[in-house]
Amino acid sequence: MREEGVRDARILVVDDQEANVELLLSLLRREGYAHAVGVTDPREAVDRCRDLRPDLILLDLMMPHLDGFEVMARLRPMIPDDEYLPILVLTADVTLPTRQRALAAGAHDFLVKPSDATEVMLRIRNLLMTRVLHRELRRHNERLEAMVAARTRELEETHVELLERLAVAAECRDDATGQHTRRVGEHAAAIAAQVGLPAGWIETIRRAAPLHDVGKIGVPDAILLKPAGLTAAEFEVIKTHTTIGGRILAGGRYELLRTAEAVARHHHERWDGTGYPHGLRGEEIPLEARVVAVADAYDSMTHDRPYRKALRARDAWEILWGGAGTQWDASLVEALSAAMGAAPPTAVLARDGDRQRSH
Ligand SMILES: [Fe+2]
């Protein structure tokens, strides 16, 4: 396999002396290198290199128009950092400064002209073998990186899936199918996209929003599933689902969990500061929680819930627009409305100026 890699190598010979080029090419062919080409005009070297994509370059140093140093300077930008493209310099000048300069310019080895054919072939073979091994190592690294990326993806997916199951676990008492939590995620993502938030933010909210009511796990069934109106004391218990949810999700190392925590804790805050649990006002309320508050309200109103039958869409919109700027962030109600293709009611449009001034 490695031998094949060496034998199949493409070799470019650059020397202004045609006799030298011919000699090297015939030596190479005799040795079994079938893909060797030569140029005698160094000005063509860079173009030939681009076409041929050689595995090795044999380069004369002293040439008219463009010397070997200049050829190497022009080749350098074409060679990717992680590629090992050996350049074997052929020179009659064996002085130390020339050797140092050639090495600094990118040469990998030297041959002093005139050279012994056996030595030439051995050096060529060594350089090509190094290139083959370098390429193998790079492929191996790429495979390892791909494996690590796949494992990381798997871990992330497991992480996301566990959070999804947690959301379903929380909802299964009053939303057996888990469809409400999923839809809230979709609506939240639609709002985020509509207001132009970055793609990563949109994906995070899509996955975090379904966890908004995870704290219901800590609310007794007798209160959570009570069909009739709640007493004030019972409502106080219901309210704790925000802080319980916040506690369940607190201290997360990842963005997704931190977003979910903010959502769970603050999705019942109101824009005017009269919500719970902390009575935050306006932009004090984390954006992710404001987005989910609108998405949750819309979906709860437009679908049957244990405590209420679905409203007609236009009635739900009437309520949402009515609460824009008091209960909800008006710009986010507007965003959901635009995302869903729902026109704002005329009455609301008329007082749009006031609403805009409210935040
Ligand atoms: Fe809630």
C-alpha cells in the first residue's frame, strides 16, 4: 500500500538545463515512477504545480528569470499548512549559506550536482515515503476527529433527549401526549426567528421551551388536576411550579439547561411586573422567558387544556393583543402574529403608538 503510494507519486522536475531534466526523467521512469514531468522554464513551475498537484518537486536553484528560491516563495501559499509537499533542491552550490537559505525557503533535502543516480533515487524514495506516511497520519487523525465528533453529537443528542423525556414526564399528568410542550417549543422558535435572533438561539429555545412547566412534577395532583376554580391558597401552590422547575434545572453547565432554567423560573412573569414568582418587569424578565410566555399562552388558548376548552383562534388573538404591553412583551406578540400570518385586530392597530411607547 505504501509502496504503491510511492510508485504512483506525481513528480515535477524544474531545471533550466534540458539535459538535466531529461536525465532525471529517464532515471525516474527506469525506477518505475510513471508520473514524472519536467519544465525547463521556471516561470511555468507554479502553473504546472497547480495542474499536476505533485507529490514531490525536484528543483534547481540557479535558473534564469526565476531562481529556485523565488519558485519556492511562490509555491508556499499554494501548499496547505497540514500538507507535507517535499521539495528536493538540486544545486551545484554546496556552501552553507546557500543550504541554509534553501532550507529557510522551504526545501526539505539537497542533492549536489552532479549526483550519483542511486543516491538520487534513495533520497526521492525517502521523501516520498515520508509524504505517504504523513498523509496516512493525517487520514488517521481525520478519522479520529470524525469519531470524536460523532461521540460528541451522540452525547448531545442523549442530553437533549433526556431533557425532552423530562418535559414529557412533567406534562404526562395533564397532557398525556406531550404535544403541548412540543408545540410551545415550535412557537417559541418561530417568535425567535421572526425577531431575527441567531440560529443557535432559535434551536436552544426550541429545545428549552418544552421544559417550561417541568416544575409541575412538584405540584400535588389534587391541585394540578382540579377541574373547578382554585382557591387562593391552591393557586399559591400552583405558582411554585416556576421555582421548583428553576431548582430542577439549576446549575446547568450547558446553554440549553441554563436557558431552560430561566424559562421554567420566569415564564409567568408579566411585562407590567405583576407576574410571578419574582414580579420582574419588562426587560428584567429574561428574553427566553418572555418568548415562551407568549408561545405558551397562545398554544394553551388554542388547544383543549384540562382546565379549559380551546378558544377560537381570533378570540385567542384578541386576548394576546389585549395583553400586549401589559401581560406580554408586545414586540413578541407581534412577532408570533407575523410568524403565524395573523393580522392584528384593527382596534389594536389604532392604539399601536401607545403600545410601542409602553416599552
Ligand atoms: Fe407554567
